[in-house]
Amino acid sequence: MEFKYIERNPKVLGGKPIFKGTRIPIYLILDYLSAGETIENILENYPQLSKEAILEAIKYASEYVRLEEELIEIPN
């Protein structure tokens, strides 16, 4: 799958996925979302991002997990 707002560049943050044209790692925004931050609050703090870019980050994470062979074990 090709992503419009996400890239991996070995010269930026060690090749971790970032939002294109920034040094903002995808995991940072996903961490904010998982902590209960709203997309609107994130956009206030990171005006260089768009709602579409944040939604694409969620899609990226979903695709990554779907393709992972070994998942993190979650206790019952």
C-alpha cells in the first residue's frame, strides 16, 4: 500500500516512519491518540499536519499490525 503522508527515510530518525516533510514520527501521534488526545488537539499543537495525515497514520499502524508475523502478546 502506498501512503500519501508517510515516508521512511534512513537519513531521518533512523528510518522510522514520519510524516512527509517533517521530523514528526508516526508513533508520537499514535501515542497521543492512545492516551486520549483528540485529533483537533493534536492539530493545534502540530499545525503542519492535517486530519487526513493523522487518519493515514492510524491506517498505517493497522496495516503494520495486520502484516506482522509476531504480535505483542496481550494478557487476558
